[in-house]
Amino acid sequence: MKAILLDGSLTNDNTGQRVNTAVVTELQNQGWEVAKFSLREQKIGNCAGDFFCWIRTPGVCNVNDDNRAIAQELVNSDLLVYLTPITFGGYSSTLKGMVDHQIQVVSPFFTKIEGETHHHRRYKQNPDLLAVGWLDAPDAHSEALFRHLVQRNAINWHAKKYASGVVFSNQSAGEMAVSAQKWVNDLGNGLPPSRVALPINGNHSTVTSTDSAKQSWATSDPGSVVIRRALLLVGSPKTRKSTSNSLGGYLFEQLETLGIQTETIYLHTVLRNAKKMQALLEALEVTDLVTLAFPIYVDALPAPVTEALEHIAVYRQGREPSQRPMFTAIANCGFPEAHHCSTALAICETFSRQAGFEWSGSLALGGGQMLNGTSLVEAGGMAIRIRKSLEDSAIALAQGQAVPQTAQEMMAKPVIPHMAYRLMSGFRWLVDAKSYGSLRSLRSRPYLSKAG
């Protein structure tokens, strides 16, 4: 039995070190061979969102760094282990950087699982999944969100069995060892984990779940907030040519017509530039509304977006401004169902709460690839409902109110029927692969070193 362990802990994280020891020791005691990767020590670039791992070099990431060796090990393992500090209810940016690259081990083509769209498996066998997160202190909301994210990942990775665990910094090594034994035993016994719905945080949570109502996003009303300046953060690596920019940009165009001063920052361009990052943090000091527009990467935010939010949360820690800026989010995903965005939007809401913003609702778009970065005006009739949703949202936000429920429902409606979208997407992958001369290798399994 072979396990691969991806450690997403930060430098000098004592809790992470103890969790790592407890899990590895228990696995080895039960006869597992463990390949360990401390991700902070690996060279792993950000996923470019170009889908070259599906159409240009099928099954292999276009970025030639340590992610390929990790993918090779993963494909030939029986168990995949994630270790991470729980960050806004999700994974650390360190772990998420490798999780984003895992799309190379699934197929671009769609299938249906439990009535919703997911990607086909590329390999016949996929490892089971164990994810362990830690917090400084109990937080029922973050714990439930973390477990829900693991549950969603397990579906997308076609894991037959999965388990999730949460520990706390004040727990002893012995307590962690007992927990590790239970997690590994649960996997070995094939015990099905309890289904975890997205948590509701007070009276203003972003909640959609395949286990409950799939199209309900509840929001708060910030009250009498005066909006003079608005800041758009675009979280796509494609920056100006992205669907995220099309959506956020159109919203901010409407805000400008209402007399609001706007600014746009592309997160992928600031993370490795100290001066630009400082400018971003200072811009937050003088804004009344922040909107984050981003694509869904593996059920959550792209790693660089999570990293930017980590910086923002640290910067704002302990600050008590006279007015809490409003925070909204616009997510788009490549699946036709908008509810695939719900986990990521719940992470955004948790970030908002922890970083001292006023959560003011969100919008979710399924089938974002239909726009492919096109201006919403140029998209014509296909984008009528999308434009109306953003126009109505702009009016509400400009008045210091939350994103209207009607706007959320309008945005969530499919651009085209789900079946048609799945068929068109499949055809697109074939056409794109043919253009790269990789049509015959589209379903290849390049990392396989054993029967599977």
C-alpha cells in the first residue's frame, strides 16, 4: 500500500509538524509506504488556467516543475493525504498551489455524478483521500466548510473512500496520534463519512448545496453605508482577457455611471512585487466596496487568490476602522451548474468575516467558458440576463445594500441547457486537441507505472 502526503503547512508551524508526525507514524504502523512532499520546499508554479494539460500535452501540466513529479507519484498511489492549516474554511495557498495542478490527472470530458456535472476520470484507479486541517481554536463554521470542501474534492477526484479530520493547536501529540489512528482506520474499514452541507454563518451566509437547495444565496444588508470608492480585484491568471474581468468590469462600469470612483487590480500581477502589494493594501484603506471576481479552481479559489487574501487578512488583523468596507464576490466555473461555485463563495464570506469586511453577497455563473473573456456587450443576447444581474447588483451596492436575491438567481440561470453545454464542451476539446496535433493522445495516461 502506497500513500502520498502533501504537506501545505507554513514554515515553523509547530502544529503542522505534529500533525505530520502523527499521520505518517500511523500510516507506517499500518504498513503503508509514505512518499512525503513538503510543498513549501517544492518548486511549483501557479496553474495558468490554459488547459494545455488537457489539449496540448494531455495528462501532463505545461509547467515543467515539481508538480509533474508529484502528479506521477499521486497517480501511482493508493491514498492521497492533504495536510493544511484551515484558511478561511479552505486550504492554505501552499497546498492549493498543488491541488490546482491535479486537473492534469482527470479528463476534460464531462460525466454526471449524482445528477451533476463532473470530469471523467483519466485513470481507472484513483487514490482514496484523507485531508487533515488544523485551527488555533474551535470554529464550527470553518470546520464544517473544510469538511464540505474535502467532500467536494473527493467527488471530483473520483476517490472511492475519503475522510477528513480537524485538530487544534492546543492538542497534545498523544491526542493527535489517537485521531490519526481513527482516520486511517475509518478509511481502511470503508466507513462512509457523514455528508456535510455548507454551514450557515449567522444570518448572512453564501449557501448552496447539492444536499439542499441548490440555488439559494442568503446575504446580509450592511445598512447605511456610503459608497464613494470601489475596488475590483480580478483573480484570473488571464487578467484582462478573462471571464472574471468581463463580469467584474461590467459591474464596475455600472458603478461608475452611478458616480462611484473605481479602481481595478489584477491579483496575479501583484503577488511577487512588494511595492504593488503594498499599494493594494493601501487601496483597501480608502475604499468603501471591494469586489473579488475569480474563476473556480478545484471547488475553491485559485491558489494565488487565496495567497492574496492571506496577505490582506494579516494586514487587517486587529484593525478597527470607523467603517467596515463592504465585500462582494463574483465566481464563475467551467461546469454548467452555478452551484459548483458555492463552496468557494462560502470561503470568500468566511474571509470577509475574519478580515473585518462586511459581507454583502455574491454572484455565481455556471458555464463561464461560454464567455471566454468576451466583453458582455459584445456577447450580445447570450449575456442579457448576466448584464441585468450585474446592473441590478450595481444599483443595490451603490446604495450600500447587499446583492439582491433576484440578481443572484438571474446570474445562476444556465446560459444554455446543461446537456447542450456538455456536448459543446466535448466538441471543443476535440477541436482544440486537433489543432495541437494531440487528438490521438487526448485520453492518454502518461504517469501510469502500474495497471490502472
